[in-house]
Amino acid sequence: MSTIGLILLLCAVLSGVVSSNSQTVHKRFEYKFSFKPPYLAQKDGSVPFWEYGGNAIASGESVRLAPSLRSQKGAIWTKQPIGFDWWEVDIMFKVTGRGRIGADGLAFWYTTQRGDYTGEVFGSSDRWNGLAVIFDSFDNDNKHNNPYIMAMLNDGTKNFDHKSDGTTQLLSGCLRDFRNKPFPTRARVEYYLNTLTVYFHNGLTNNEADYELCFRAENVVLPRGGYFGLSAATGGLADDHDVIHLLTSSLYSTQQAGGQQISNDEQQKLSQEYQQYQQKLEQQKEEYRKEHPDEVRDKDGEFDDWFESDGQRELRQIFQGLGQIQDVMRDLHKKVDEVIGKQMNSLSMLTAVYSHSQGQPLQPTQPGQVPQMPALPITRQDWEMMATNNQIMINTIAELKGFMIEVSRKSDTLLAGGAGSAPSPQLLNEMRDGLNQVKQTVASVAQRMAAAPPVVAEPMCATVSCVSTTTLLVVVTCQLLVMFLYGLYKERKEAQAKKFF
Ligand SMILES: [Ca+2]
Ligand SMILES: [Ca+2]
């Protein structure tokens, strides 16, 4: 085994020890079913644990499955079949071309047999047995629905229908553009407990958190012991199809993972070996530089990479800005989702409370769903505040009632005082004076009448008043009545004035 291969092995085992410890799924990196830069391909061009063919070319940094030339096909396959049931594969790739439209596309395979390098389906064999996840660039059926990502299961009997882009055969898929992105695009294919999930990273950022769900399919049964493969093909139109890494992890449930632990002694031994091999690698590098001084000088030239042109800088800044905007948008999106969720909750509660107060039975929102009376969001504090307010209102009403009773009583007193109270002494005096005046007048009239001779009574009428006694009495009575009423009116006025001032 080569030095680099061994280093990969040790890295893998060590990273396997530190396997992710999510609730139930345990993950272990599988170096024999993975490749990644640097030193992806060795000096002789071979990729450890993998074999490739057709027009595929492997370098230290990537595998070019099909170059941007017409009618190219290439593929890379694992040498060994997969020995575990559940797995996750992360593929980082770039599909780039100068054309606005590209062709044909790229495929990830898990099949019982390795495909032919001259096959008809995106650089591999038709009538495969297993799974294909296809990244179809070219829109054969002209329905404007490409580039498209899809999965197709085959039991070795079906031919892929290129004319319809496999529309009628696919298991599931999603419309995503994966061509000509500023950063490499990525796909994560997960097969765990018969559920197949494909996530996609659109390459607009290099943020690890930007994977999004493409599709999830349940009850997927794949044959055991298949091979992983990647293939690509070009047609009349052509893109470069480069794969930068393929990282495989096996997935285990908690019980399965129990038997996979490595003892401390083994761990120590492995890390010692790792250190030794790293030293050997450094020695080899040093020797290589001595043997190839020209290339060493070229290496020094790599410092040119430290500088960038104005255009590159501008682009980098634009991408950084876009990345930041996207981060903000993602945060906003999350927050808006939260707010909408809360609002929906409040709305449903309000609806429930309203229908309850209207005496209507609660309606189930969906058939078969049991209607539930949601709990009111009223705290103890709210209840106490409401009770206090109620008490204040009761007190105010009581005060108002007392005030009104008092007003009523006073008005009654006023009315009663006006109608039945005894006249004041002043009024009585005035009345007495008035009466005395009347009496005097009557007396003087009577004297005059008595003093006058009866014979001259008739002629006297010409010089003295000729009113009769009855007329006189009526006049006097009227005068008295007017005075009495005036007295009453004055009394009431004074009483009112005393009340208000
Ligand atoms: Ca197509
Ligand atoms: Ca199409």
C-alpha cells in the first residue's frame, strides 16, 4: 500500500473514532469509499481504492469525468463493494461551460455491478440494478425544466428514457441549476433505514450550512453490496464535469455502533503510526524537491496566487457581499417563519374562543382531526388586574348612587320648601302692613260715607268716588292676593340663592 493511501487510512480511522454522536445515528468516515484533495490522484495518476476509465482524468485536485469536448464519456468506480447497509455520500462537483446551455450531465451510482465506460446513460451503463442520482443539464424534452436533479431506481430491466429526460421513470427530484456557480456545488445523498434523502448546495456560497432539501423518498430498498460510482457525458454541447471530492460515511444506529468502538491501546498505536507516516511523507517531499529543482522554483511562483487582479478582487467582494446578504436573508426567513407560526397559533386560539362564545361547536380544521380548545394565554397577573378594575368600577358606581340620592333628596326639600313652608316674619310684616293699609282705606271710606247727609247723597256722587262696596272689596282682595304671591316668589328666590352661594 502506498504511503498516501496509508495516511488516508489512518486519518479515516482516527476520524471514525471521533464519530458524530447525534441522537441515534452514528457516522463513520469510510476512507476506502472516498477521495478528496490534496493528493487525490497519485504520481502514476491512480486514485487509491478507485478505478476510472473512458475520458476521465484524475489530478491531485479533482477528477474530470468528462471534459468540455463533444461526445465524451467517463466514470470512476469503487474497487470494493460496499459492506454496510446505511450510508451518506457527500459529492462536491463543478459543471462549467462557456455555453448558456450545457450537456449532458453527471450521475452518482449505487449499483450491484460497475457500469461500462461506454454506456449510454450519462457515461455509464443502462439497465442498471440499483440507484442513480442524475444531474441532467440538457433539456431533451424541451419542457424548460433543466438542469434537473433526480433519482431513479432500476432493477436491471428498464432503459433510461432520454427523450423525456426520465420524467415518467424518476423516483423523485428537484429543479436546481448546478452549472457555472462561483463555488463548487454539492450534493449529499443519504440512505438510512430505507429512506433516501438528497440535499443540494447551490454553490452561491461556500457556507457549509447552505444545504437544502432536494427530496426525500421512503420505503426505498436497494440491493446489498453495491458499488459507488460517478460518471458524466457530453453530447453536441459540452461542459467540464469535475468532481472535487466524494466522502462516504457509514451510518449506524446506537446499538450497531456499540460494537464499533476501538480500544485505547489500538487508538494510541494508530496515532503513532500516523506520526511515523507523516514524517516519511515530509522526507519524500524534501527528496522530490531536491530531484526537481525547476518545479521547486515553480512552487515559489505559486506566491503569485497570493495576489489578485482588480477584476478578481471585485468579483470576490461581490461574492462576499452576496454571501452576507444571503446570511441575513436566511436569518430573516427563520424569524419570519417563527412570527408566522406564532400568528397562526394566536389566530386559531381567537377563532376557537370566538366560536365558543357564540355557542357554536368547535369545527375541526381538517377532516379526521379532533377539535381542541386551546388554552387561553391569560396569566394569573391578568386575572388579578381584571378583578381590581372590577372593584374600582363597583366603588365608582356606589359613589355615583350616593350622589344621586343626595341630589334627589335636596330637590325634594326644595320642592317641599316652595310648596308648604311657613312664610317668613318679613313677609308676614309686609302682609300686615298691606292689610293695615287696606283697613285704613276702608275705615276712611266708611267714615266719609257715614259723615255725608243722606239727601245730598245722590248729588255727592259727582264730587266723590262712585264705586260700590262690592267693587271695592274685589279690588282689595286682588291686591292682597298679588302681594301674597309676590311674597312667596321672593321667599323661594332667596332660599335658592342661599343654597347655591
Ligand atoms: Ca437530458
Ligand atoms: Ca427536460
